[in-house]
Amino acid sequence: MNEDNQMNYFKGGLALGMSFGLVGGIASTIWYHKKRTLGPDQVLEAVKTAFLKEGPIDGSWISFEKHPLRKFAVRSNGYLGGISRLEDGQLVQYEFIADAYTGTVIDVTRIKED
């Protein structure tokens, strides 16, 4: 009977250890996905895809540094970048700010030529 008692303690400890491991793994996965940022190349590709729906683009760039952003009460980190395209025979440039965590474009500004 002593062996049965030891086996029950082993099974109980194993189940408890597996439960803690599962909960810890889920919690760390959720934390990682909240803190993970997208790479600047991924963000630029998403922005270029959106611009390509309206017509061809001539060039693009993105800053590899994350900049702190604040839009009203929302604070985040973001990437600065730009897109250029031909519109009505003239080269037009746009600058954008995109969220580093989701890739969402927060602001787009058309650069006026002098």
C-alpha cells in the first residue's frame, strides 16, 4: 500500500506541475504578443499595399527607429516613413506615421511642393 500512496503523490504533483506550466505558458504568450512590435519592413509593406490599391507608387522609405507617439490621449511607439507617386504627371510625396505594435497608419500628410 505504501507504493500506491507514493504513486498518488507523484500523480498529484505531476498534475499540479503541468497545470502551473500550462498557465505560465499561456500568460507569457499573451504578454509577449502585447509587447511585440512589428518590424519596420512589415509596416512599410502594409502601407505600400494600401497605397498600391489607388495606383502605382514611385518610391518609399521608413525610419528604423521607433519614435514615441501621442495622438490625443493615446500613447504608443511608431515608425515614420514616406511614399512618393506620380499624380497628374507630377511627383507627389506623402509622409506617414504608423503604430509599431499593430502597423496601423495613424496619420498621412501630403508634402506640398514649393
